[in-house]
Amino acid sequence: MPPRNGNTPKGRVAFIHPDLGLGGAERLIVDAAVGLQRRGYDVTIFTGYHNPNHAFPETIDGTLKVVPVCQWIPRSLFGKCVALFAYVKMTLVALYVNFLAVSSSRRPQVVVCDQVSACIPALKILPGFFYPKIMFYCHFPDLLQTTRGSFFKRLYRAPLDWLEQFTTGLADKIVVNSLFTRKVFQETFSRLKTTPDVLYPSINTKLFDEAMKSSQALKQLANINSKYTFLSVNRFERKKNLALAIRTLKKLRTCVDEEEWGSVHLVLAGGYDPRLEDSVKYLEELKKICADEGVVDHVTFIQSPRDDVKVHLISKCFALLYTPSNEHFGIVPLEAMYLGKPVIAVDSGGPRETVVNEVTGFLCPATEIHFAVAMGRLIKDPRIAVNMGSAGKARFKEHFSFDAFSLMWDRSIEGLISTSSTYGHGRADLTGKIAREHID
């Protein structure tokens, strides 16, 4: 979509993303697109799936131009071959962008893709006068996000894993979301011999400020008013380890007195996709754990809350619990820090770069007793929670502001545009990279 002021765009950027839903990766792509658009770029997001009922508001209210492509292709085959279908769908989306660019005067100068690098050859190798610069944003190597328990699974993954490393190396620029991810990237893709730039995510603070004015969200959350409301905001996925938060409640009961326990409540809010069998089963499992631990009356589940509801949840909570281990970055702790809330997170991965232990929150081993002790400290002395929240807000403004995030994206895109050419360069670049891959 052209810049709103009607001036000549600073550059034309296309984003390609597999499924534009409500996850952290999708939030980053939306924020990057909004940030670039505000800085004068013509931005369009192409995606393999976009459901207006399960998407961020900027993708449905006209803020961003979103073009769904090949939505008829299923996400999997009876729950299997998810990666293969994602590779195929992203390649078809890339072919669509390539065809559209060749037949249009508004050709993107830079294409940003993330999660699935298999689409890059479709943008680089087809005939035509379209050779954009490719920026690949690696949230985390895809090949590390699955198990290989059986022989057939290993056989299935082998060509996909090779393809991921090979096609990632075809990008003109690679960026990652944290120092943790960069370290894992270099260990995983050692053949590429490259050091990706770190481009930390941020949050759209303007959206947060506007959401705080929503009276409708406040009404919806009227029943959530416990003095010690602990909040978890994460997709209902097994890898997010939400069970840790529930089981911690039982342990917390031994750390506080009866009056304090009566004012403790846990809210589990996050993206829930009924299309995904794992999401459905995991939610059922979490509810069973609540019953088994005897904490049903102290837990509330909120599925796929609207952005304004999520913002009010964070602003109303006593502290945020962040339970995933080895999280690639973790955007939710930043959201809590911006709203002045302390964060209790697992001491691994991205949160080590955002949360300062004993200053803006607590970094703990992923055990119920350690989380319970941290929660108990805040309950016993609420001044600690207030001071940590203030320190977190100051840290966010200094290191993770949306303006700084947008500026870094601007510089990255501007640098790619300044080195681009109109014809031949893209194909020569690709040929050279293929040759180097075989030499290495």
C-alpha cells in the first residue's frame, strides 16, 4: 500500500509469510510492515492463509495491504507433512509475487520472507526482469522445531532439512531475532559461514496506547479482579509449557498464607486454532491438569483474545509468567515491560536478553518450586513488583522501542535497495551462490 501522504514511496517492499495468524512471528511481520509503511515505503504482505476472524487488526482494518494466495491448499495431510505443505505453499506464493511483479510496474525492490526459505529460488531464478533483493528473517531454524523419532520421519525430513540450509544461503541478507537465535543459527547452518545481523522485535506501542482506551475490553474482563492475578500469554501449544504455570499454583499454595492464596488467580490467554489437533488436545489436557491439581477455581482460560483485551489483561495483572524454555526471543515479556509489569520467565533463550534478573523480574529454572518462590516474593512484598515494573518500562524505552525497531528495519531495507540493480544481477548472484555451495 502506498504511503498515506501520497508522496513517491521511499521503496517498494513485499513480505511473504506462510500463515498470517495471531502468533509472535506474525506480530513481528505486521509490526515491521507498519513501521516501514510509516517511514514512507510501499508495503504489501502476501500470505498463504489469512482468516480475518483470527488475525491482527492492522491486517483487516485497511492499515496494511494483505494479499492471500493459494488459501485452498490445506495446511497438512491428515495432520501430517506440515513442513512439506508449507514449503509448497510458500513457493506458490513466491511464484505469484514473481508473476505479479513481471506484469506490473510496481515491482517490489525487496522481498522479505520468514519461517520458510524454500520460496527464495522462485523469486531468484525465474525468467523475467524481476530480481529483487531477498531478506530472510530467521525466527529459529525450522529443522530444529520437529522430532525425528522414526526412520520414515528422518527420511521425510532429510531433503527438507537440506533444502532449508541451501535456500537460506541464497538470501541477500539474513537477520535473526536474538543473539540466542544467531548462535543456534551458526551452529545449525555451519556451511553458510555467515553471521546474521540481530534485529530485535518490538511492539507497536501506539496500538497498545489506543487499546488502553477500550471500555469494551474492560467490561469483558470485569470478573478478573483478584489482587494477585498472574498472567500467561502464549499460544495453546505444548512447547509453550503452560502446564508449568498451572502446576506452580499448587506449589505456591505452600508459600503463602490462606488469605493471600484466596487472592491468587492465574489467567492463561493466547492464540487457539481449532484447525490444529495439537492445540485442541493441549487445551483439554490443561483443563484436566487444573482439575487434578485442585486449582480449577483459581484458573481462567481465554482463547484468542482481541488485541485490546490482551493489552488490558497485561495492564491489570500483578505479574507475567513466561513458561517456554529456549524461546527464540519472546515478545510477551516486552509487552509486559512496556506496561510496567514484572516478568517471571524461564532462564534460557531470548528472555535472557530482555529480562534482567532481580531488576525487571526473575529468571528461573523451569521448575514449579522456583516459579512459586518468585511469585511468593512478589506477593509477600508488592513493592518489589512495583519497582521491577518501573525498571522494565525504562529498559523497554531504552533498548526495545518501536521507533528504534522501525529505524533498524528502514536501514536494512535501504541498504538492500542501494545495492540492487535492474537486470541480470539477481541471476548472477544466485549462480555464484549455487557454485559456492557446491565448492564448500
